[in-house]
Amino acid sequence: MSKDNNIDFSVSFQERLSNAFSGDERSKVEIARDIGISKDIFIRAIKSGLIPSTRTLIKIADYLEESVDYLLGFSDVSRQR
């Protein structure tokens, strides 16, 4: 794989996740509880772009009614549009 094909998925993931929850006035603890994931994992994903386990990633995508591909930056097609 050449250097030109390297993609920093954490940046796209962090940006897309932050944007998805930017208008939500609930606390991160409440959102994490609603999704069914650890608040620590949720906060790390939002703040640092940590990409969680596949299971957790799917839970977040399901909660947002968004595709995993979109959240990770493989697709620019949002289900919310």
C-alpha cells in the first residue's frame, strides 16, 4: 500500500461522532447508558477518536441510525441526509 492510500480513520470517526452528538443536550453518561456502552469508551471515542471494538461500534451506529462505513469514513453517504 502506498503512502497516498493511507487513511486516518480516527480523525473521520472522531469528527463524525462529535458532529452526530453535538446537538444532544444530554450528558455523555446518559448517552452512553442509552447506547449500552461504557461512558469511558464513549468519552474517549468523542474526545480522542479512539475506535472502539466492533460490537461497540455497531451499537453506536445502530443508536445513530447510521452506517459503520459512514462513521469510519469509508463512505460519505449519511443515512441522515
